[in-house]
Amino acid sequence: MNDTLMYFLKVNIAIALFYLFYRLFFAGDTFWKTRRYYLLFSVLVSFAYPLLSIENWLEKQESVKTIVVNYATLPEFTVRAEQHTSWFTVENFLLTIYALGISILIIRMLIQLGSILRLRINGRKEIVQGISIIALEKEITPFSFFNVVFMNPALHNEHETREILAHELTHVRQVHSFDVLVSELLTIAFWVNPATWLLKQEIRQNLEFLADDKVLESGFDSKAYQYHLLQLSYQTPEVKLGNKFNVAPLKKRIIMMNQQKTNKAGLLKYSLIVPLALALILSSNAQTVVKKMKKVVVTAQDTTAVKVNTVKTEAQRPPIKTSVKFTAPVIKKNEEVAEDKPYEVVEKMPQYPGGESELLSYLAKNIRYPVVAQESGTQGLLLVRFVINRDGKVTNASILKSVLNAPSLNKGVVVTGYARKDSTQTKPNEQAKIAIENEALRVVNAMQQWIPGEQNDKKVSVWYTLPIKFKLE
């Protein structure tokens, strides 16, 4: 799974968790300001936590090392003969649908922004009860967008106008349009996640609770204000991005206005978001550490498959371009090992000069899928074991295990120039088996000198077991 997809999944999981947390613990109280901060905080953390790294700290924790060592499976180094694939795949189809959904929602938002701009241009600036507004002549539901209030003063009496302005100025002064845009962009980016739409709804409703509360604090009669809202409920808002005076559902707003204020001691429950955020960060980094120690995957690919001429000899054929996946070894800890014997795990593991990216670059440039193995359809798994000694040299490389076969393949699928033939599961061609094993040993033995491992501040020899899978797509 690539990093972009993993980030996408982590963000969506966090949004869903924060929404469920909100519904379980906070949706029924009257701490509207605190709820606003929680909702914005949940969006921020959802996007940020996959990027926060505490890997170095986790890697130093012995308990984490033990878990990874005990439960991680053997990693793989995979060599695939590349082929030209059709663009019409399930993955590309789903990506197209997803991109299409995003495009439609972006266009919708731009149309709404354009509608606000058009109203701003066509309206006239007036001072109503000492407040600057954009006066419109059409029948429109009062709304605000950032620092601008839009309404038709002719449709409302003096008392109603004061209520509307008290409500909308709360949106303006507390910059509620920022929350609206955040929720809109959230649903655009993750429209496939129902939790984003539910979270957007909660954000919009909570802003109305804040504005309603401010109106009542200003001394307006609760019953008269609620009746005014009901009078305007028949109107359909023209602009969905604005903070609207009569936004639905009115029933819930009226219930909240009449609800008894929650005891301030209830604010303590909002501290629960801290362990939730920390748990997300910890789980994200733990997954990364496991991936790093168990299956750190870096892919080096060449998009052009080389078509091999079967008339040429093995030596004359051009090198087969490969797609390579390497993962760090999984090693079992050996508490007491004699100094002259290689360790299975050490405090400071050996490193390839330049790090894993350089090692992968070396492997991608040098590994070849033997042509004789491709011709016979031979593929499978090898376990190559070798020692990185105290000087950093690769020694004692050998094939620990070889599981190769010639699997049944679909007729007519061309891979680097060879048509796969229908066949039953058979033992591999001996020549192909030897070629694959020799290729694995050749690449391992040709590695340059490593930075040796250390135990108790002493350089020591360390065993590595590297599974290498040769696979025909």
C-alpha cells in the first residue's frame, strides 16, 4: 500500500473516530464555543497526525522492539518482470470516479462563491441601524459571508431587523465563515466518507447555536425570536455557503435555546480528546515503526518494459527492467552469543551506505530476472542468508531455502516478449532454478561494504535473512 493511500485512510479513520466521539460525549451539552474548537481541532488533527513522527522514541522502547520481533513476518525482496498493462484497471476506474466526484463538488462550490460575488456586485451598500450591510431588492433569506451581511431590509420590521443583525453579526465577528469553508473543503476532499458529511452538518449547526445564544444574551425575547425563525422557515436559502438566519433544522435550534445550561464541570469531559489524539499519533507511528522494522517498502520502478528477442543469446539480451521491493530483515533476539559468532539481533543494526534508498537503487539497477526462468514460467521464493561481518563485508551468502515452480498461467499474456503457456503446476526447469539462485547470490555477494552492526559499543557480525521472490505478473 503506497504512502498516499495510507495517509488517505488514516485521515478518514480519524475523522470517523472524532465524529463518533463527538456524538457520544459532546452533542447534547451547551458548551457551543468549546464544541466549535473541538470540531476544528478534530479536522486539524485528522490531517496532521499521520505526519507527526515519534518513531525515534518508539524505536528506543524495548517493549516495541520485542513486539515487532516476536510478531512480524518475514519480509520480501520481490523481482517482477514488467509488462505493458492496460490503463483500464479497477484501481484506475475507482480513482477516476473519485476524481470526478471531487471535480463536481469543486464546481458546485465555485458556483456558490460566484453567486455571493454576484450578489455583492448587484447589491447596494447601506447603513441599517448603524451597521453596514449589502441591501438586496429581491426576496432573500438574510445571511452573512465573512465580514458582509446580506439582506433585504424592506422585508423585515425594525424589531426583526435587530434580531437578524444580532444573529448575523455574531457570525461575522466570530469568523464563522472560516468553519463553513473548512467543512466544505473537507467534504470535497473526502466525499466518499459519510463521517465528513455528518461532521460538516454538526459544524454548521453548532455555529447557529452560537449565534442564537448571542441573540438571547443581547436581551431579545426567546419566544418572539423563535417565532420569527419559524416565519422565515418557508424560504429556501439562495446561497448555501453563507451563514443563514433560518438554517435548518429549526426544531433542534429551538430545543437548544430552551435547554438548561450544562454544568461547567462537564467541560472536563473535553479533556478526553487528548488521549484520543495521542492514541491516533501513537498508532500511526507504531504502524510506521513496524513497517520500518518488518516491511519497510520502497519501490524502484522503470516504466518501460524491455522486449527480449528470443533469437539472441543470454549474454546478448538487454537487461530486463524490474520492479523491486525490499524490506528490512526480521531477526530474533539471541541473548547470549559468543563474540566470534554472528548475532541474530544487535543494539545497532548494520546499515547500507546511504541508507535503504541507496540499497534499493543498487538492487534495482543490478537485479535481473533470468530469461531462461521467464521462458519456462519459473517463479517462486528464495531465502538468502548472509552475514555482515565486523568490517561491514557481506560473507557466507547461501540459499537457505528454495521454493520454485512453474505455475499454471493464462495463455497469450506477454511478459517481456514471452507468451505464457497453459500448464499444470510442475517442478521448475533445473537450468532455470540454478539461474535464479545464482542471480540472487550474485547480487547479494556484489554488495559494497556496509556500516557494521554494534553490540555494547563493539562492532559485531550480524546474520541477515533476505527472502527474494521472483514473480511473473
